Amino acid sequence: MRKAEIIRKTRETDIKVSLNLDGVGNCKIDTGIGFFDHMLTALFIHSGIDAEVICKGDLHVDSHHSIEDTGICIGMTLKQALSDKMGIARYGSAFLPMDESLAFCSLDISSRAFLVFNADFKSDLIGSYDTSMTQEFFRAVAFNAGLTLHLKIEYGLNDHHKTEAIYKAFAHALKQAITINRADILSTKGVL
């Protein structure tokens, strides 16, 4: 089983993340940010990754540290669970519709961290979730997991739908990329 757990404590956050990449999408999420919990639940259910994510952060300041640090921990845990990346499909891409919105994600588990993020939001907040933190969350995941990650909202009107489409598109692309479908490492170098 490809499992990992990270516990990370700073002056701003206290976070525990455990992942089982070979799960079925069972998850327990509690970050104190309702909409973020909803997005992480969607991410893990749609990717089929079993997850526990518990974050106690300085929400009296704002949601920034909790969301970014959770992304850091998810990225670190994903990297640890993937280990040497033996046998994974490595690449994944998905278009995801959410009502009037359409999101696209393409990723490479390459150990070369990069983020291209092309999405605009009209609202500053969805509940207590800062929409500008969507990009920061995915940057933290990509850079700590070693992903080349491209995310784009093709179109949409409702910020809830656009954000949810991005998280779910990422989930489906990640599910493809972590699938074991070979006996070796998919790289001309022989290592990722």
C-alpha cells in the first residue's frame, strides 16, 4: 500500500495529513474553513485517495496560513506516498464540468515543480474561503509534491462552481497519474 503521514507544526498552523493512494476516497477533513473542507472532500472522493486532513490554524488572522500550509502538507505526503514513483502512469489530464463552468487540469508527476494557473474569480470570498487562495493551495501542493501542474477555468460564472470544477479536475487528473500501469518508471532517464 502506498501510504504516508505528515505532521507539521508552526506558530501559525498545526496540521496532520495522512494519505492512502490505494484507497476508495474515504476521508475525514477538518480545517475550520467550511468551503475548503468541501473542496478537499471532493478532491479525495474523486481521486479515490483515502485521506485524513486535520488543521488547526490562526483563523482569527485569516484563512491564508491554513489553506497554504494544508497544501504544503498534502504535497509532502503525496510525494512521500509515491516514493520512487515505480510503475505510475505519471501523466493525467481532465476536463471537468460543473454546471455552467468548465475546468481543465493537466499534470505530470515529474519531480519538476511548476504551476500554470489561469482562473479569475469575481468574489473575494466563498463563505470564509478566500478565492485568491485557490492558486496558493495548488502552488503549495505542486511545489511540495514535485508536480508540473496546469489548471485553467475555460469559462464559468459562479465562483463556487468554478472553484469546485478546478479541485475535481485536479482530482481526476491525479487519479490517472498515480495509477499503477507498468513495471518500471516512465522516464527515459529511468528515474523521476
